[in-house]
Amino acid sequence: MFSGIYTHSFRDEPTSEQIINALNKVGFCQESHGNYSLIPFESNFTFNSRALVSIVEYESEFLLQVQYSFSPTMISWILALCFFPFGLLLFYLPLKAKEDFSDQLFLLKW
């Protein structure tokens, strides 16, 4: 429901250690067979968070792309409907988590 994309370009191909060390500041990052998985630190019972990390070579540069999404859980939807209109305030939690995650990504030092 609340998603975004972060990109960063490199002149030289980044090492997996460099990527993992940087992304571990915003979540739990691990590499498996050349693929990276990132689990954002922010999560609770009201929303699910996920992030997909990919590295692409484009015009003699390497682009790191992180696609992230924060979606309300079924519990949030039920509570929002049961306590309408005040229950809709539960949707502020994933929105705020998405904004915080986005800010953390843009503050990373490569």
C-alpha cells in the first residue's frame, strides 16, 4: 500500500561486503547466490514490511535499486473497519515507517 524505490549509482562494481555493511544500517541484509534480501527493522503487528534489492549494470555504471513496501496487515484492516473512522489512524503506522525507512536509505554513506 505504501511503497517506494531508492536508487544509487556506482562507477565501479560494489562488493557484496560494501552493500551488506551499508544496508545493515536500515535492516537485516544477507546475500544468497548473488541475490540480496533486506528485511527492514521497522515492523509490528499492524503492517508487513519487505524490500527487494537488485544491482544492474547500465551504461557503464552499476545501479543499486531497493524497492520497498509497507502494507497494513489483515488485523489492521479489521480494526480499522470495526472502529471506523478512528480505526483508520492505524494506517498512519505503515506510512510513517515507510517515510522513516526512505529517510534512512537516503542518509546512507557509500
